Amino acid sequence: MTETTVNGSVIVQYPDSFRIMTAEELTKAYQSDYNNRWGIVDEESHMVFCIYWNTSNKLLAALVDSKTICKSTEANIRRMMDSREYKLDGFRDLTISGKKCTGFRHRYILQDIRYVSDVVVMKKGNVCYTFYCYTREECEAANRDTLEGILKSIRLA
């Protein structure tokens, strides 16, 4: 297992088969130049795991919970993937490093490949972390335990 500290605050463990993605790979994968992100990929299992973070003002952070942010994130992704046969599988509540989090799973098609993606939102003070994981649909069953293991490994520094 490999361990990395992301943004000086989130410690994540992942199998050695993953490698850290370059900024160029992240830009290509997510089609944006957003800088506050970190990601890993396992080419053999067709799995990507990425952490985004956003710092907001303390008042806004106090007013909005992870469930509200997660529902907004899902709505934005749904709009962006409207032409990609987007389908929401559902929401779930979970706890990561003692923090209440909310996530959702969805499916879509990109370049004739069917994908399954999990998104989980966690707040730490005025920083919101969003964990994105996607894999090819035919690899979902094989990769499910890996994803859950990565999420369970996360702890706050």
C-alpha cells in the first residue's frame, strides 16, 4: 500500500498498482484546468480516484452541510453529462475519518465506453473535499472493494 497526504490535510492509502496522475492527465480526464486536485490511476483495472478541494469563507461553510453540497454537485454533473446517457443510481450517507459525508453513484457513456462513478463530499472546517472515483462498467464489481478500501483508509491530518 502507498500513502499520500493531499493538501496537507487528507491522508489516503491506495494499492501500489496505482500511480499519481500528472497535472496534464488530470486536465485531460476532467476537461478543466482546476488546480486544487490530486488523482491516482490504475490503468490495468481502469480505475481513477481523484480528490478535489475548495476553501470557502467560514460563514458559508457553517451554513452548508455535505448533503447540500453533494446534491448540488450531482445536479451540476447531471447537467454536464446530459448528452452522455447520465443515470443516477442513488445517494448514500457514510462516515470518513469521523466526518459525516454524503455520496452518490451514477453511470454515463463517454466515447462509447460505459462508466460507473462514485462521488463523495466531506467537509473539514471551511474546506470541502470531493472524492471522485470512476471505472469502466465491466470492471465495477472487481473494483468495488478497492474503492471502499480507499475511502475507509482516508484520515485527517
